[in-house]
Amino acid sequence: MNITTVDATQISAEEVLGPLRAKLSPEGDVVSPRGRAKTMEVFGQPLTPRQVVEKICRDVRQGGRAAVLDYTHKLDGVVVTPDSMRVPASRLAEAHAAADPDFLATIRHVRANILEFQKAILHTDVVVHRDDGVSLQQRYIPLRRVGLCVPGGAAAYPSTVLMTAVPAQAAGVQQLALVAPPTPFGADNPDVLATCQELGITEVYRVGGAQAVAALAHGIEGLPRVDKIVGPGNLFVALAKRAVYGTVDIDSIAGPSEVVVLADENADPTFVAAELLAQAEHSPGASILVSWNRPLLERTRAELDRQVARLSRQELTVQSLEQFGRLVLVRDQAQACALIDAIAPEHLHVAVDAPAELAMHIHHAGAMFLGAYTPVAVGDYVAGPSHVLPTSGTARWASGLSANDFLRSASMIHYTRDGLARVADDVRRLADKEGLTAHRASVDVRLRS
């Protein structure tokens, strides 16, 4: 396997990973040859992904459900009718009844883990009472209606149903509308449907891609608009979320999945290689090993070659590693931490002797996984924090999805007459400075004897 080794001891972080980051960001236009061929087939010209999404969103805004179903036919190759767009309640119940009892037990266990964590971090109302007749409150109110995007191209993702729906439910959201493509891995997948039924999600729609995002944002016949759209997807989904932001809220504009493994000389190369492969099989997915120990890099390379042969998605995984994988040699721990902060990865696995101590020197990562026995997979599936995380370097300022993202806050302010009198001069001075005489008058009129 031809995975690139980078000696970062003498060059900057931007030189190491700048080109890689550019390829994997939503601006990178990473589209498969099949995707480009589909664009030509549907649109008759080599549109960029951004142009494709702009046209789809415009058509859905203007044409409603007919446009959504037309694009579903053209892009997914499935005829969905107005009557078959929403999965009926009977189909959800059938999938749940037929599901493996052990699978449903896992869903319940994971749901409990997520609820425990998300409720523990949930914002609560704050009230401040002052002695001068002033009461201030910050109130947190759950969003009314949220759209959940669940992928369904290469695999089925009941975990994404859990990691988007349960934080919303922990926040108190009452209406959840789930969209997934009409494929065997999407809205037609029995495990996805059984998970929806278990979680009490009654609105499941057989539409995916940019057209589903536009439908959620603008509302179409049979699918009322939402207040926020969350969940992962391909480049077209990410660009569609960007296009509708402002009409609705979104969680993020996510790029392909990524992991950085920070490992010292005592790390087990078998574990390290397994972690890199787990991200690469998303394809595309960035898998980056950072270490100050050159022998570990070479042992890990050998392990990658050995382990990849056993994987079901071997060809795609190898392709991803060769395009987006890196084995990076750094001088020491300090340079490693600085490089990781510059990358700001979605997932960071810290495989060193004192992981918690070293992690305190790293500030930018979507989620950190500490120690040899904390693979990223536990965060993907069972731990409790959502696996919807910032990508493409946005962990410098963005956070992973949580229950708090489904709340909006509103301040509530109450002054008595005495309280207003105490601050009146301050209001007057500022109003005078800004030339807003009506602001001043609104105070004066209340305090006339």
C-alpha cells in the first residue's frame, strides 16, 4: 500500500496537510467518477457540485414535491410517488416486530447511554434577582420541529438515527422528521426503520440528498418545513445545508470523516493500524498518524498492509488511505500537539502512556479518545456524546452536536418602577450619545411624578 510518509520535523503544519485539507473540505469538490458521470446524465453539462446543489434547491423551492420526486427518480433511480414518499406507520411497526431482539436491546442500551449524557449537559434556566427591583432570566426553549438526515448509499446507519434523534429528544423536541434515500441502506432498510420505531420517530420520508435538505428547509406537500436540519451526508448534502442556512438552522457543513492518531513509542501498532483503517473505510476519510517515533510509523505501515486484506471494503479502504492517509513524523510532543491543533481533527485518538495529561495540551479536536482501549468506534456507537462532529478544521471553533443545539435561548427582563429609576440616568446618557431621543423619552414618560 502506497501511503504517504511525511517528515514534519523541518516544515510547517500547512505544508504538511494544507493540500490534504483543501481536498477534503466542502470546497474540495471530491466527487467520484460515477458522481461526475451522473451529473452529466441528469443535467447535461459538467456542473460543479455547488452549481448542482444551487439548481436542485431552486427547483425544489419553486416546484415543491414534484421537483423532489423528480430528482429522486433521476439521481437515485427510484420512482417515489406522493403516496409512497412517507413510510407508513404499519411498515415501521412491521420492521420493529421482525427485528432481531438482540439488536433492539442494543438500541435501547445505547439510547439510555445517550440520554444519560445529553441530559446531564443540558442547559437549564438561569434567574438573577437583584436587590434594586430587577429580575433577569435566561430561558431555554426546545425547537419545535427538527429534520434528521440519515445517509443510505454504501451502508445502513441506525447509529446516526440514535446520535441525531436522541439528543433532540433529550432537549424536548416534539417533532422529528427523518429523511433518507429510498435505498436498501436508507429509508427502506429494516434496521433503520426498526430503530425509528423504537425511538418513537413516526415521520420517515423516502427522499435523500440535496433535494431532501431543500424539502426540509422550505416545506413541500406532505412534508412540513422544519426549524433545524442535522445529520451527516455527502458533499451535496453539505452544500445543500449551506445553501438553506438562514432559512433554517443547521448543525454544520461537514466534510468527509477524519481521524488523527497521536502515538508514542509504546503504542501498539496493531491498535494504531486498526484505528486508521476504521476511518479510511468511510472512503473518503482521512487517516493520519502523528508520532515522534519513526519505528512506530514503519511498524504501523506493515500492520496496515496486513490488516486491510481482511476487510470487506478493502478496495475502497486502500484507495482512501493512499489518497488521504498520512504517516507524519514530528520532533517531539510539543510539535505533535501544535500540529494537531493546526489540523483540528474531527476525531483524535491519543495512544500514549499518559493520554489524559497530554490531551490537556491540545485544544482543537471534535472528540478525544484517550488510551489504548478507547477506539473511536465507542464514540461512533455507544458512549453517549453524539458522533456528529466538526470536520475540515472547524473544530477550532465548532463543537459536536449535543442536546443544547436543539434549544434556543430567550432573555426575560423585569424592572419595577424603583428599579427603572435607579438606571434611568445611565439610559438617558447613552440615548443622548446615540441621538435616540425616543429611547430617552420611553424612560422619562414612565418616571414623571
